[in-house]
Amino acid sequence: MMSPGLYLLTVVIIGPVLASASYNNVSKDQVIIAGLFAYNLSEVAPDRLHMDRTANGSVVELAVNMALSEYNESPFSQLRLTLWPYSTECDPARAVWSLTDALRRTDRSEPLVILGPPCEDSTNELVRLTSSSTNILTVSYASTTPQLNNATIFRNFFRTVPSFTNLNDALINLLGYFSWENVCLILESHPYYNTAAEALSAMNLTIVESIPPALLQYITTNSYCHIFLVYSQPEYLPNILCQAYNNRLIGQYYQWIFVGNTEISDLTAEVDSINCSSQELLTAAQSSFVIGFDDDANNDDPLVGISRSKFNNSLLNVSGVSATSNDLSVAASAYDAMWAIAISLNNSVNRLKERNQTINDYLPLANKDVSATLFNEFQSVNFRGVSTMVNFTTMTHNTLKPIKISQVHQNSLVAIGLYKTDTKLNMDYFGHQVQWIGDGPPRDSPVFINESVPLWAQIIMFTVSGIGALVLSFFLVINLCFREKKVIKASSPHINTLILVGCLLGILSVSVYTLSSIESIVTDIRSIFCNSTLWLVNIMFTLSFGALLAKTWRVGAVFRNPWSKRRIYKDYVLFLIVLVLLAVDVLILTVWMLTSPLYISVRMIQSPSAITELSFCSLSGEGVFFGILLMVYKSFLLLLGCFLATQTRGIKATLFNDSRFIAIAIYIVFLIVIIGLPMAIFFLLGRTQSRKMLIITIKHKCVLFNFNQIILIA
């Protein structure tokens, strides 16, 4: 009894030959099928397997013979197909030898079709040879190498499996589904993966970095990489995950996507060369995606041959044969490949008869017209096989397959979505929800934060500075208008004016420094504000403290000497003292500005979730020297103030004695420096301190110092 599959084959595909059924009463022409298989996978070098899912050659040969028997026993078959099996073991040299031997055995006078080879290297070598010098039809059932995608160059090469680059289509849809545009490639250096990566780079995608697996250890949490696409052999995946685990490139801020058919055992296999346990690898792999071809998507009854379940049972019931799921999947592709060859050859017989030719005119090294007919018939093959819909794309001669999106949940790989060329990506196909370590999908890059002093802080500082300026202006008016009053006159109103002017400069420095922190201002202008602040603060300190110290020195010089030796020092002497002190400031600051002025420095503070850009006034190495020099100079003035305050504290003339206020001023300055300086250093050396903390602290220091001066004048 004819199977349903063969009945459909009769009606749909081979129906046109019913009129010539008498053809079966004569002897059938023979076509040789040179089947190239890999029987002993344990002897195959791992670097030759790559991403091709090489299967047990014995299982694959059984599937091919099954298809051959079904075709040869059909009453409508017009040819007799004979299989010559060869063992290549993924060795290119053995594949070429198999072709040479088949040509020798047929004496180049019989039609010859090559089925295989299964591995990338041998397929590349053989197809390049047959495409350049022969007319031999070559059909691969397992090789997914992207290097043979060009149907114009490799015109006689077809395959019943997709190219590895077809996974990129599903990958792009997955990235778009979660709005991921910036990715990093973990790319094994091999033409197989390089070709796929090059095809990916041609798409609308930003590749931040392309990293060999060996260099992944140098990628830290401070990098811009958050979405990792892995193109690598399965045996290297544990090493990649271990490095990701050790470098903390896992968790809610990162997403790993493994491109290629991968099992959970591939991700968590313990390898001697790594220092991670299976549990640690499983932790690193949580919520990662795996993109691979779906071998179980074709559940419909085939149009040609037998059903998938019957096909699997037929292979598994053979005595002495043990087949893995991968063996059965590759065997199904080989079964469909054999049927595609049979259908195209069978249909070619009718086309050739119309031109008074036979299939025997299809020779390996001659008659390209006949071979073109066969290639055209093969191009038009379209049926639902046991592995997938068998039809060949015009540009690549590949067969398309549904692509499955899986995700690691706990300790298993769960199917999530399915991608088909006609229906695109369906993330609800399998009814399982995507699980995230955090609240949702991670960002494809850190959030860029341009941190600056907020507007409310700027308003507060300008307001406080304005109030301080008004208070100082009020004291300045009082000092000038009532300078002849006994109390004010006794406190040297001219020197008080210097102190008040210095305090006003300090108030002004707060506003100028605030302007230097506004991001919208041009950088060069902000640099001018930085240097202006430096000048204002130093001149403020020298005018205020210098004038105060000069007054105290005069009080000590007058009241600590006997009446006979007392001298009266006019205000101009005090002005000269302040001028000398100020000249030291001007000299140091001028040399500083000429050699290494302050500039706006930009610093990036990185975390897994954000990159904060900070810009602030900074100084170079030479500027540090001048800063230390000024610090020593100001410290000398403070020590001198301590000395003068000590020397004059016993003077009874309270109207003239400012020693108590000098002590208070020095104490406040010292306290602010003790608190403010460590905070500034912590900001400069730390990685998470907010810039606004430093700026507001410095501004409050200036305001407090100026407020202290107001107290002194009062």
C-alpha cells in the first residue's frame, strides 16, 4: 500500500509523469549519490566541528537509505538512485579524495550528485572545487557555514539547512523587541563567526566593541558594554561565562545572548581550565537568551516521505543504533535533502526528454546545458519535509527554518519565542514569560548623566551672597559716614575699609565660582571664572587678614612699649604692610597663571547603571606646587595672627584690641579647612561622591568666612 506521503507526491509533484508511466517498463537510468558522512565523531578534531551540528554518520546514512528506498520503490520513479557512502570525518583532504574516487569509479560517464559533507571545512573545500571546475550538484544536509551564501559564485551548491547568518534576522528582531541598539560582540576569531558578525554590522546596529573571548577578562563593570552577543563554539561558553562571573558582568544591568544552538549543559559544563563551579556558571547564565534553529517546529505531516514521529521511530528501532536528538535532527535534514535530489532529478527527466536528451547527458565535466536544467529544477523544489519546508532561496540556495528564542530559567532552558520569515518574531509563541533579574530588561548602555549644581542651589548661593553683600555694604556705609565717631575712629576706619573690601571680594568669589559650575556656559569662559575665583579668594584673604593683622601689630607696637619709646604709626604704614602681603599674592598668582592656569576638567564616574559626567575647576601638576606655596603663605599669616593675638591679649584698651576676634577668625578658618579639605579630597579620589556636595561645601566655606569678617567689623 502506498503511504499518504507518496500519494501526495504522486498527485502534486510527479503527477505530470503519469502520462509516461510506460517509462517504468524499461530499465531505469542510474544516478550515483556520493554520500559523505562523519562516522567516528570522537576522532574529529573539535576545531573542525565548529557550529555545524555534525551527527553520527551511521544514523544519517540510515535516513538517506530510507529516502532512497522510498523513491526507488515508487512506481513513478524514473531513475534508479544508488548511494556510495564515504567517510570524511570532517577532513577536507578526505572529502576531496571522496570526490576523486567517485569520479574514478563512474569513469566520469555516469551522472553524479554529492550529498554532504557535514562539516564546515570539508564543505568549503569541496564546494569551491566543484563550483569552479565541475557541474556536479552538491547538497549539504548539515553545514551552516556563512561563507557559501553566494548562489552566484556557488551556483551548484544547495543545502537543506539554513546558513548560520540566518540567525541574525531573529537576533535583530529580538534586539528591536527590547529596544537594544548598542551591543558588544564576544567573537571567536574564525571565518565562520567573522562572516556572521560582518553581516550583523551591516544592519542598523551599533557595535560598541568586538571582543575576543580571551580578552573578556579586561572588560569591567565600567565599560559601555551591557548587551553581549556571543559568537563562539559551545565548548568555549563556560570559559566566557566564568569570566563574566568573575568580572561581575552579570545581573540586572547586563544581558547575554548566545547565538547558535546551545544546550544548558553547554553553558554549565565544568572545565578544568576555569575556576568556576557549575552553580556559578548557572548563576552567570540566568536570564540569558539562546538563539538557535527550532528542530521541532515542523509538526505537520510531510508532503513527501513519512511523518517526523514515524521517521524518528524508524531510526531508533534499528538494531545496534543509538541516536541523540541532534543525530535525529541532522538525519531529518539529510532525509529531506535526499528527497529534494530525487524530485529534482525525476522532474529533470521530463524536461530533458523535450529536448531529446537524457539524464545520462548530465556529466560531471561536460554539458553545462543539462546541468543548468537540473539546477533550475532543484531551485524550484518546494515541499514540506520531515525537518522543515524545503525550498531554496534565490540568493543563497539555503533552506529557511524557524528560529527559537530560549531563555535560562533557574536550571533549564525554556522556549520563549519563535521567529519565522513570514510571521516575524512572536515572543508569546510557547506561552512562557520572559524573566528578568531586575524590574525589566536592562538598558543597552549606561544612562549618561551630566551632573551640575542644581538651579535651586545656585539660587540659594546667589541669594546668600547677595544678602552678605548688602550687609557688608551697610557696614561699609556706616564705617565711612561715621568714621569721625570715637568708637569707629579708634578702630582705624581706613583699615576697616580694606577689610570690608576684602570681604566683598570673598562674596563676589562665591558668585563667580557658581558661574564656573554652570554647564551651559562656554568652557573657555568657565575657565576664566575658575581663575578669577582663585584671584578673588586669595586677595580677599590677604586684604581681610592682612589688614586685621596690621591693625593688631600697630596696637602691640604702641601699647607694649613704654611711653618714652612709643611711636605713632600712621595708616599709610599699615597700607604698605598690606600692599607687601598683597604683592606676594600677585607674584605667585601671576607666575601660576602664566605657567599652568586652572581649566575645566571633565571626569566620568561610571557605574553599571549610569555614567555621570562631572566638570569642575582643576589644576595641573605645576599648579599643585603653586597651590602648596600659597597654602604655606596663608598658613604663615594664620600663625602670625596667632602670635599677634597672643602678644596683645593682655592690653586693656578694648577699643583697639582685636586679639579675641583674630582668635575667633583663625578658629573658624581652621575648622572649615579641617572639614572642607577632606571632603574635597574624598570627592577627587572617590568614584561616587556627588559634585554638588563639593561645590556647595566650598561655597558655604566662603560664606562662613565672610560672615566671620562681618562679625569682626561689627
